[in-house]
Amino acid sequence: MDIEAARTTTLAHFVAEEYDHFGRIAYRIPPKKAGGKPGRTFLTLWPDTGYAVLMLDADLQAGLLDHPSGAFGPHPSKWGAKGATIMLLEKVNVKIFHEAVGIAHAHAKR
């Protein structure tokens, strides 16, 4: 999967707002009420490195780290210890991408 396929899939399958997050393409859930503060971010695409970052908690992250694709790992920062998870796009297909983003999207809606 590449960045454009990830972008297209995210917009086609999830209710999300696309926005610029420090120069990267990011997605967040809509505000809870009209005119309210923006919803939580659940995905950021990193075009320069070919990966995506899923905003999860540590328990959800643990469920992906042993995925047979080998596509998932903690972000190498303090955010990674809290659940931010790197997904290597070259190692996932549309089905795996959709499932992983679905987990992050559901988590952001909590």
C-alpha cells in the first residue's frame, strides 16, 4: 500500500476530517457537536518515510505488535510508550490497513 491508497481508503471508509498536522496528512474524528472543538486524531500519514502512525493506547498497541505481517511497532518516542504505533505501509494490504485504522478510529471515538 502507498500513501495515496492509504489516504483514499481512509476517506472512503471512515468518517474523518483530513487536516495538516505539522506538515503531515492527519485524520481526526468530527467534533462531538457542531462548532465544538475538533475530535481526536487517530491516524497520521508520513509520506517521506512511507508509514502511518496510529493513535492507540498501550493495550491496543500490544494487540498489533505480534501481527504476522511484521508491519507494526511502537513509535520511537514517549508517544510510542503510550500507544502511538507505526504501521509500515509497504507491509500491509488494504484489508490489514482497514482493520488497523478501524481500531484507531474506534479508540478515538471513546
